[in-house]
Amino acid sequence: MTKEDIRVVPVDSTLELWLLENLLQEPPESPCVPLLLDAVRDVLSGKKSAFLLSSHPELVERDVFFTDGIKVGDLELYPKTRKVRRSGADISLTPKEFDILYFLAENRGDVFTKEQIYRAVWADDYLMDDSNIMAFIRKLRKKIEPNPDAPVYIQTIWGIGYKFNDQP
């Protein structure tokens, strides 16, 4: 399935209420009705801003519709949902770990000094510290690399800084 296979139709609150009322009054016989009801309620209450209907739920679960992700080797990054997966398994990252990883992955192949990484990720009021960046890189490698002692994704460029490998 590609982006061209998807059609987005705007829905206003009038249509959302109509859909909710009809699903409650005359629900079709489908195991998906409770999920659709929950989605409509979430949008109407403001918990969610949108919902997506799909006859391929397994694709939605894998973020196929969020095409702005980055895939390098078996590593996938999704900035909208801030998810990271390796070989299909979710990897839990702190917000700063995700920011560093996404910055490097988005600029894969480019070499960055620790100061450049710091300036790209932190606000100006944070104290720059080389060991801080090194600690974040070490933690990231433990989480995303198949073998953190022989990194495939985040490589050290001695005397300069780090780069995200564009050919893992």
C-alpha cells in the first residue's frame, strides 16, 4: 500500500455526531464497531484530533500510513509518534535520546561535533558538556545497536564527533 492508495476525507462535528448516533442506534454486526465508537468518541471529546479507517489494521499498527518515518537497515524512526523500532520490536527512548537519534538519522552520513549535536537538540539554557553527549550516545547504542561494542548505526569519528551510518 502506498500513499496514493489512501484517501483523506475531512469530517466535521455534525458528521461525527451523526456517525456516533447511528452506530449507537443501529450498529452493524461487526467486531470493529466498538473500536469505531471509541475513535468517534475520542475525536468528539478532544482526546484525539483524527481517526483513520482501514481495511488493513495490521498496516496501521506498523505506522505504514505515517510515511515520514526514517528506515535504515532494520531500524525505523517515526517522528510524529516518536516511536523507534528495530526488527519490528519497539524501543523505549527518553525524549532527548529520541531527539539526538532523530537528528543524526535525519542527517545520516554527515559528521557532527558534540557541540553541533548539543545545539541541534537542547535549548540555549542547558549547560554544554562533552561527557553529557557521550553518555547519551552510549545509552542510545545500548538500546538501538545489535552489538553496542561494535556499533552499526551511530559511529564515532575520532577527533570530530559522531555520524549516523547511511549504509548499515
